[in-house]
Amino acid sequence: MRDDESADDLQDGGHRLDRWLFHVRFYKTRSLAAGAIAGGKVHLNGERVKAAHRVRAGDRITVSLAGIVAEFEVRGLPLRRGPAAEAAQCYLETPASAARRASLREQHRLAQQSRPRPDVRPDKRDRRRLMRLQRDQT
């Protein structure tokens, strides 16, 4: 990657979509961001685009992270992958998306609470019984 590549992006009027996702810390690597875009997990303004598509301030990005769909508005174009607080200033989650994610989080929390949990871990004998029981059910 060239040193002046970020300056070229800003002069052209935007960042590549995969670079923007990497810089604002949605993905740990740029190749993971590009793979998610190619896999259809990222949409720009409601359309499926390629990783090299330009992102500009005001665009809407829909991202599916861990099965949860979130929608963000691009507020800025970061020059580098910096601290999380700096990256969070470059996007704003829509209120509908934030409410949807909060309700999903609450549903997951309630599901975890209602799940039966044993007091202790099963020992070797109990694990074998459980595996036999599971095998017989299939």
C-alpha cells in the first residue's frame, strides 16, 4: 500500500468500501472486509457492490455482523485505522437499527437465562452417558 493512497482517495471523493470498513474497525483485516463484501454481507445504499466501490459521506451502509443486520450512515472518511473512539466518529447507526439490535440483544439475554445449566461440569462417566443419549436420539 502506498503512503499517498489515502490522500488519493480523499481527492477522488471517497474511500474504497473495504478500506473504510477496515478503518472504522468493522473488520479486523481489509481482506476480511473484502470477503464480506463479496459474500453479500455488506450493502451500500441498498445495493450489493464490489470492494473497490467508493464510499462518501452521507452514504448508507448495511452490514451483517454475526447474523445481526445493522445500518450505518457514513459521517466521515478516516485517514488511518486509529483508535476505536476516533473510528466511531466516522459513522452513525440509524435509530431503527439501534432499536432492532437492542431488542435482539435482550432476546439473547433472556434465552440464556432460561437455558438450564447444571451446577457442576459433568465428569467422564456423565459425559459418556450424555453422548450415548444424544447418539440414541438421532
